[in-house]
Amino acid sequence: ININISSSSSGNCSNMRRIIAEDLDWSLATVSSLSNLSLQCIVNNFEERPIYEELTSSEKDFIQNRVSLSLPLHFAANVFPDGVYWKRCCEQKWKVCDVSNYGESWKRMFFERQLENIIELFVPGITEPKTVLDMVTLCKDHIKKLNIAQLLPPVKEPQTEDEEQASELTLANDDDKSGMDHFDFRILLDKLTNLEELHLVYKVKSCGMNFEWSMFEMTNWDCESLAKALKSCKTLKLFRLHLSHLEDKKCRLLVKYLLDHPSLRTLDFSHNVIGDSGARAIGKLLTKSKLEILNLYDNNIGGPGAKAIAHALSKNTTLVSLNLCLNRLKDEGGQAICKALLNNKTLLHLQLGANGVTWLTVLSLSSMLAQNNTLKSINLSCNTLGEVGGNALEEAMSHNTSVTECNIHLTDIEEQRVSVINQMVWNNQFRKQETNPREKNTENAN
Amino acid sequence: MEEAGKVHEEAPEPPVLSDNQVDKKGASSFKGKKDPTEEGNEELKSKMEEEKTDVKKRIMSLQKRLTTLVTNIQTAVDAKEMERRSGMEDNCRIREERLKDDAKACQEKVEEIRKGWSIVNQKVVHSELQSVLDSQQQLCAAVIEDKKKLIRELQWERRVKEDEYLKNLRRLDEEIKLMLDRMQQQFQNLSKAYREELTQLQGVYQQEIEVLLAKDKAKLKEHMKEHWDTELESLMERRRMVEESEKTVHDVMLENTTKIKLMQLEENAKSQARLREQQQMKGKSVILNFKQLEHGNKIAAYNAKLGEMKGKILGSSKEVKNLKTKYAKQKDKFMKQRQYLCEVQKRSRQHYERIQKEVRYTTAADARKFEEMWVMMEEEVTQLAEKALAIDSLICKHLGLAWECPSAAFMESPGPRRSQEHDTNPTSHPLQTRYLSHCSQRMMDASVGPSLERDSEHGTGVEEGELSSEMLMKVMELLCDETGFLVEDKLRKLLAPMEKNEQTTVKLHSLFAVLGLEEKDLAKLAEFLLMYKRQQGEQTVGHFVEEAEVMENSATADSTSRLINPNNILPALQRFLEQHRKSVHERSSLSHPARDTLVEEAYWDRLGNIITEDKLKLWDAAERELKQYEEVLMDISELVPETELLRQQNTKLRMQLQQILSSTRSSN
């Protein structure tokens, strides 16, 4: 090929030389250089004869910019490192491409989104698992995060009314194995050796008039397979399962398999229906694992569950952030957690918003704040604290220097008091960011 | 979406929430959304007033405001959810109570019915039974009615709830739109703030850049000024130079113009003269024209003749063509003949060469035969000489004379021919023998000068190498100078610009060509000239042989210093040429080595004279004497038989006497 190029280009040259004599307007700029011609030739024949590794970086850029995007993926995946080629691939496939979410790696972005697409469109029983596995073999080294926004249920066979009723009668609710099981993660997770984050939602997007409640929850079999899959994935750091109607039973099952997970740091079960027994299981998880962030936002945890978590919290030394917003802790749970924090020196963020706690909890909280100097942010919004709670909080905040964020909106505390508390928090924040003497003076004056 | 999801969950619940609650919820949500922003704004304003100068702080506060806004929204949503939950719980509770009441009422009625049934069992009378049954039926109907009523109520509630849900959805949609708008505003605010900061930073940097620019410009100006100064200086110099050169150019131009004008004047004069001449010529030409007209008439007549002539010429040209073809044919023929002859000539030449070879071979054979003959004769002669000498010695001995041997050297030396043949060292021996011959030869032409042979001999000998090229060159130069008259004038002109060495070589070449000499004779000639000079100087001295030897030794040593007298060169050259020609002639005539007749003569003479005249006379006398002696001896020899006979007779007689005596005695 190279010989052909050189001969053709030399032919060009001789032609050009002749043209110079005749054409005054001719300029050398219109002739591409021999190296460019040969690179173009490489680009044109890239699939048959990939010459890439031995080129210089600028030449590589040239090739990445010109090579056609219709190259087979298994071929391109091995040849091109992260770069312009993958950027072109992404921009061709998706309109919005924010590479900062993918560690500034276009290749990672391409593969992750590609795999997510495949899984989201996976219909159990119809789609071959091989399509997923083929993709996995190509991209297992590049995938760090999987954000799966839907999981399709298998296609239901058209059943007659009688049969449906009969099956309901006989099989009841427990044995719905063959009915609504979703994608089996066991075939996937143990192969992704670099996976760190997994976001899962058991739901169907834009289902329209075909809505059924079963589309928005996971089955028992799903739960078991997912739990086993999670156990097999040793690199996972973040697991998020939200909006999936996770009940106590399934939560216990998941937690059971996650108890000894070596790398899990963040657990997010927000927007589920976890009750007290599930919370108890999570409390056990807190004592055993090294979780740093726990998010149980919008669940159904009551006082007993909160007590279990509080008990775990008093012994735990790793947890940094705890989110219990929108649960049913009441004063029972709130006081338990505040008391537990007397012994905890690691928790930085505590969120107890919308839990129906009252001034009773604030009293124990303010006594805790007087001693604890690690807590940075508190959220007590949407609780009816009242005047007494406001007073107690103001008192506590005047002695505390560590809290830099305090959310007390909608707590029936007087506006004036709220602004005072906010001012104190604000000053704390400034002091933390800039240890400037002038700032201190202004603070004192305030 | 999350909200939507929650609302979905809400849907199947029995519709218990009242309008009032929902309204409250919506109001609270709006309030929750509006309040924090206002607060944030206030906060921001106060902050801005406090720390307007500090951009960083401002940005931070802005960020905080924005985050608080987000958290506020979230808390608002949380509150809403809380209320929704509590409402739901209330509804559930109310519903449960209602259901309980209903169940209780039902229970009572059912009890009543049961009691009724016991009465039914007791009653036997048909009419009574009928009435009791009717009452039972009424009770049952009442229960069913109650249930139906409850169901209807619940259904109605559900319908209301559905409507509410729809309304709620719409409201949510509106809220989301509002939030989007607000977010847009937030974005704008933030970007505006950033833009302001950017402009401020830009301003600062602009100032810096301007300062730097000003500095750089000043520097540049300085540099430029220096540069311009130097440039100006150089320019001034150049201008001065240009002016000078202009002046000179002007002068030159002036001179030239005056010259040109002078020349023009001359030219004008000349041209006027020429014009005059031309006019004269014109006059002449007019006359000539008249004459030509006359001629024209004649020419017409000639033209007619010319036509005839042309016809003739055409004919003759045809003839010429024919001749040409003939000529070509002839040429071919001759070419063929020539080729044939060439072949013949080649053949004859080959024949000639073969004959020559034969001749050479035969001459060689003859020579060999001759040599052999010669050698044989020499041997015979020497044998004869030896015999003669032996005889001589015998004679001498006989005569009682002391025989003296002729010179031993002579006796020992073999004949010249044999010596040549028996020679084992062909280079050294001939030199010796020849040397002898040379001696004699030189004696003969001593007055003539050094012989060419000898020269050639020395030329081939050791001395040639020693004759330095320098010397040779010098001699040659001399020769060239002296014999310049032989070189052509043209050649001499051509040679004038060349170097001396080259001149001499070229001249020598031409000279040699004139004299008929060859390149290899050069050394010889030089030698000869040197020798000749010395010969001239020492001609009076007698012993040429010795002189020659001495000269051989001293030739190389002395000749370099002494050059030949230029006056002697011409006669020397003449002599050399004579000898050269002779030698060339000899060389061509004798293919084998030259025969030394003189040596042989001497040799033969000596052999002839080996028995001297005195000896011969002696020999004659001795012969005579011996002859006489022979005669005497012959007489004696003739007398010997007689004596012998006599003796025999004597013996016989004696014998007879004895016998007689004996007989007598016996007889006695």
C-alpha cells in the first residue's frame, strides 16, 4: 500500500511541477503532504490493516479523527485508547454527552452507556443473554459505573381469565418465579472487574396505559439473584436501589448477603418501603461493615427500627452520613439517635427531616451538640419543634462551633430565632473556610 | 417524578382526604418554596452590602443561597409528603372506625336475625311463621341496604379522590414548570455573577496587560530609536557616497558628451562627403542606365539564343545523367575488382611472410652449419698446430736444441668462435671478448672519435641509469637552441607562450622527426655528444683505450658540471647521424651478431705463424741433414743383409770347420 501511495504521490509531484510552469495561481498549500496522504491511506484501509501503535501521537490523532465510525466494536475496542474516536462515537449516538460524569473518559462513557442501553432493553426470555455477555467481554475493563434506569419484565403470554384466576388461587403470591422476574445480574456483575457504582431501579419507563403495580417492584427471585450477584462483585463501592418497593423481607435478604462485603461504602435504599425489621437488619449491617454513607430517605422506619440503628451507631466508627428523612421515627427514634451520637465521633451529617419529632428530641439533640464537636450538618426540617425546641436549639448552637449547616425550615420556630440560628451557622462556616481574624471580630460584634 | 411515583401510590387508597387539606397542602408547599428564596435574598443583600469588595465571599454566599434554595424545595416536598402521610393515616383511621361501627351495627342486626331464627324454629303456625320470616327478610334487607349504602359512599369518596388526584397532578405539573422557570433564573443569576467576576478579573488583567504593554512599548521605542539612529547614520553615509559617485558620473558624462559631439561633427563631415560622392555616383549611374537600355535590346536578342542554349543544356544534362549511371556501374565494378585485388594482395603478403620466415629459418640453419664448420676447422687447426709444435719439439730434441714453448696464454686461449659457444655466462664474456676487439678497432679509428658501438654498449650498460634526467634535459635544451634553424618558424610561434620544458620537448620531437631519429636514440645522442666533447679536448693523447676507460668512470661525475661547448654540437651531431645511419644499416643487414673478422684474422695469422721462419729454415737444414743421414742409413741398411749373409756363411764355415776338426780328431 505504501509503495502505491509513494508512486501516486510522486506522480502528483511531477504533474504539479508541470503545472507550476503553466498556472500562476497554483500554490503549494493545496497539495497535502506525503505523510498526510499515507495517513489517509491507512485510514481508508484501517479495517483490513490496522496500523496504529507504531505511529506518533499527532498521527494517532489524525487517524482517530478520520477513521469511520462503522468499524466493528470488538475491533475498535482493542485498537483505540480513550480519545477522539470515542468522543465521535458518543456524540454520534447521544445528543447530550457530559464527559465529566465519566471521569473525563470518552471510552468509558461510550461503553457504560452502551451496556446500560442493552440492559435496559433486555427482555427476559426473549433477548439472548449472549448479547450482554458479548458486550461485557469487550468492555469489562472500562466500566466503573452502571446507572440502570429501568428493567423490563418478561412479556406476558395472553392468558384467559379463568387460567389467571386459577393460577392466582393455586400459586398464591409466593411462587411467582416464572411470572415477573427481571434481568439476572448474576451473569453480569462477577465479570465486571472494575465496577464501583451500581444504580438500580425496578421500574418501567413510559409504560402508559399498560400500568401495573408489579412493574414497579422486584420479585423474590430477583432479590435473591441480585443479592448473590452483589456478593460476587468484590469491587463495588456504591449500591443504590431506589423506587423499587423494597420491603422488609427483601431488604433483610439483601442485607444478609451484603454483611461481609469487602468494599461497599455507600448504601442507598431511598424511596422504598423498609419497615422496622428491615431497619433492624440494616443496623446489624452497620455494626459489621464499613459503610460510610447510609441513605434511607423516604421509608417506613418507625421507633423500634430507629432504636436498632441508633444502637449500631453508638458503636460504629465509619459512618459519615446518615439520612433518615421522611420516616416515622417520632420522638422515640429521634431521641434514641441523638443519645447514640453522644458516643459517636465520626458522623458528620445527620438528617432527621420530616420524621414527626418534637421539642423532646431537640432537647436531647441540644445536649448532644454541647458535647459533640464533629457533627457538621443537621436537618430538622418539617418537624413541629415549636418555641421550646427553638429556644433549646439556639442555646445549643451558641456553644457549638462545628455545625456549618442547619436546616430548620418549617419547624414552627419564630422567624427571628431562625435567622439568629442561621447567622450563627453562617459564622461557623466562615470560620471554617477562612481563619481570618477580621472575620472573628465581625462575628464577635454580631 | 418521585412525587409522581408517590402520588401513584396514593391512588388506590380510599378517598378520604378533604379538599381543605389538599388546599392547605398546596398553600404550604408554595409558602415553603417562596419563603426561603426571600430569606436567601435578604441574606444575600446583607452579605453583599457587608462584603461588596470581596468577590470570593460573594460567590460563596451566592452558592449557599442556591443550595439553600434546593434544600428548601426538598424540605417543602418532604413536608408535603408528611402531611400526605398523616392525612392518609387519618383517612385510614376514620375509615377503619367507620368500618368498625358498620361491623358492630351489622353484628347487632345479625344477632337480631339469629334471634329471629330461633323464634322461627319455635313458631309452628304458618301465619306467625310468615310474619316472623317477613321481619327477618326486612332485617336482612336493611343489612344489605346498609352495606350497599356504605359501598356507595366509599365509591363516591373514591371518585372524589380520583378527581383530587387529577387536580393534584395538574398542580404538580404547574409547580414543576414554575420550578423550571426558577431554575432558569438561578442559572442566569449565577452566570451573571460569574460574568461580573469575570469582567472584574478581565479589567484587572487588562490593566496589568496595559502596564506591561506600555513598558514593552517603551522598550521597543528605545530599541527602535537606537536602530533608527544607526540606520540614519548609515543612510547618511550612503547618501554622501551616492552624491560623490553622482558627481563623478556627471563628470564622466560630460566628458563623454563632448567626445561624442566631436565624433558626431566628424561623422557629419564624413557623411556630407559621402553624400557628395553618392550624388556623383548617381550622375554616373544615370549615364550607365542609358547604356544599360541599349544593352537591354541586345539582351533580348541574347535571350532567344539562350532558349536554344537551354534546350542544348537539357540534352547535355541527359547525357550527363547517362554518364553518371555509367560511372556508378564502373565504380561498382572497380570496387569489386579492388576487393578482389585486396584479397590477392593479402594472400601474397601472407605468402611473403611465410617465405621470410623460411629465409630466416634457413639463414639461421646456415649460420649454425657455418659455425659448426668453423668450430670443427678451428679444432682441426689447433690440433694441427699442436702436432706441428710437437713435431717441432721432437725435431728440436732430435737436433739437440733447446725447445722453447710459444706463449702459454696463446696456447691456452681457445678460438674466438669456440669461446663464444662454450661460454656459460653470455652477458659478461662477450663483453670481454668484444672488448678486445674494440681495442683493436679503436686503434684503427681513433682519429675519427668514439665509436657508436661503444656508445651503444655503454648505453645498454650500467651507465645509462646514472645519466641523470636533469643532465639529459640540459643537453637537450642546448641541442634545441643550437639546432633551432631546423625547427619551423610556425612551430616556434606556436610554442612561444608555453613553458620552457614543454617547448624543448616539442622542439625535440620535431627535430627528431626531421633527423629521422627515434625516441629511444635520445639517450644515445646525449651520451655521444658528451663523449665527443671530451674526445675533442683530449685528442692528442695517445692511449685511447685507457682514456676511454677513465672517461667511463668519470663520465657521470664530471659531465654534470661541464657542458659541451655549443660550437662543437653541430659537427658532433653530424658525426652521430653518420654513425647512427651506419649502425642502423648494419643492424638491418646482419640479423645475427656481427662477425669479428679482424680477430679471426689475427687468430689465424698467429696460428699460421706458430712455426717461425727460422724454425722453418732450421727445419729445412735439419731435413737436409736428416736426408743425408737417411741416405747413409739407407746405405747402411743395404749393407746390413750382406753382413748378415756373411755372418751366416761365417757361422756355417765355422760349423763345418768344427765338424771337420771333430771328425779329424775322431779319425785321429
